[in-house]
Amino acid sequence: MFLLRYVFPVADNWQQRSANAPDLDMAEAILSEAGKLAAQQLHPANAPGDREGCALNGDGVSVPASFQQPWRALVEGGWVGLAASPDFGGQGMPKMLASLVEEMQWSANPAFRLYAAATAGVALLLEDQASDALKQNSPGPPSRLGRASGP
């Protein structure tokens, strides 16, 4: 938080870009909760997930059982696509803040984080590059990012 508070003028920048941007106290709370999620859910699933791995079977691809609960926590908490627009199921947070959260997740469980990266990437791609017609037909906030993807 030192860097966000005293080195980079992020609060002013965030507020200029969006009236709904978090202030630094909210950013600190988000980072604190993201750290808990990484330490308590994602990291404990890392080694078991590596041991179990993914497998191609008659029903498709199976993913490690240890990834199921962390994925639910990620989706239910709105952590997938933190920087994506709310129009596409994201939280609309500044990318700088989302990057800090994502780094915690990558550090805690890199294989697991790939699921969220692909899902969030789709939302950001839709927001930035899709035609208006495609945007109108994409799932919005009721589906919340990650509900139709992941492990």
C-alpha cells in the first residue's frame, strides 16, 4: 500500500477515470481480502492440483477436484474479471488494482489462475473489440464472469 499511497498518485488517477473507482482505503481492503483468498483457498489447492492434473476422458476434460472450491470462491466473490466492465460481469475496478490481485493469485496457484485469466480475457476482449451487436448478445452481469467457465 505504500507505493499506492505515497509513490504513485493512483487515487487521483482512478477518480478522474471513474466516479465509481475505489479510494485507497477500499483498495487496501480489496487487497487484504485477495490475499486471504490466495492464502486460504488457492495455495492449498496448488500441490494437489499438480499431482492430480487434468485428463481427457469420454465426457471431455476433467480438472483437479481440488480446484472446484477455490473456483466457486473466486466466482462468488466477483474476483474473476475484476477490471472488466460490469456490463460483461466484471467489477469495473482499475486495472492496476486488478493486476495486484492477479499477481497474488498467480503466485498462489499458477495452474489454477489460467482458468480465471482466460475467462477475464474474454470479457476484456468483448469490451474493447466486439461489435455492438456482439456485445448485445453476450452474457451480462446476471451470468457473472466465471459461472459458465472454469474447472
